[in-house]
Amino acid sequence: MNKVEKSNKEINDSHIDDVVKKMKTYLKDQSKGDYSMNPENFPQGNGELGEMKKKAYVGSDAVEEYIEDFAYPGMTNLVYEANIKGSSKTGNATKDEDGNALGNVVPSELGEKMYKNFKDNVYGAEQMNASYKRYPQPVDQAGEETEDGSLALKKGAKKSQDLFKKLESVEKSEAVLKEEITKMKTLVQYNKKTQ
């Protein structure tokens, strides 16, 4: 068995030496690199090994910029205006070219308002700076000292707190509230006899 293995090894080594010689001769005038049977690095093309004349298209900086801008579209490239405002192209138009209502749609300015909200994105910008509304945990001072106000008003996004304060500060008189409740009862046809 040893004799056969030695014979096979000699034949294989001889063949590998022949292949290496042929490859070196073949690449001598065609490549800037040397042929290696066991390369340490990933093989490179001639253009990567050094400067040389070649007949190949080399893109300008404008081509690279085009590839960066258009080759890999993603969520950052979406345009929502037609979807939010309404358009015949997206199938959610509320008016035709003459300004007449389409189908059974009641035209409104809701799409414009929603698009303005989307474009301004005040809430999103505020939340981005609020760092997920991280609040320090309240520490109990064993009743020796107390603090007024809720935890939400001590830290967090200033704009939303100001808006909530404005909304909460609107006071309605008791008469106005009763009048509104009466209107709601009328709308749902409530009367004491049905209850």
C-alpha cells in the first residue's frame, strides 16, 4: 500500500509542477501579477494590480452619484403627497380637473391638512429630541418633603406639554355643557321613556 501511495504522490506532484509552469508561462505577458498555486489573498484583476491600458468603460463621478441616488431605492425615497392629498393617479381623488366632486365624495381640505402635518412633522421632531421620554423615577422622601405637580410636567417634551396645558385651560361654563349634552341627546334620539 505504501508503494502505491508514493507512486501516486510522485505522479500528482509532477502534474502540479507542470500546471504551475504552464500557468506562469501563460500569464507572463498577460498579467501584472504572478501565478501562485496557493494564494494568500483573494485573486485580483489586472486593473486592481496596477495601472494599465484597457478598453473598458470607466464611469465619471456623475455616474457614481447616479448609482447612489437611484440604484437602491428605499423608504427614504417615497413621495407621499399624492397619496395623502388625493390624486386621480393614486385613485383617491376627491375632485376632477374642473373642481367638481367625484362620485359620492364630499370634498374637504382634510388631505391638505394631513399633508401639512406630514411635511412639518412637529410631533416627530419633538419626539426625536425627547429620547423616548425617559423620566427619572420619583424618589420617596419619607413624607418629610413633598413636591407639587405630576411627573409628566417635570420632564419631557416642552411643546406637547404646552399644547396640553392650553387644551386643559379651556373652561366651559355649566350652561354651555348642558346645552351640548342636550344636543347630543337629540342627535341620538334619547328620551327618558326608552330607558
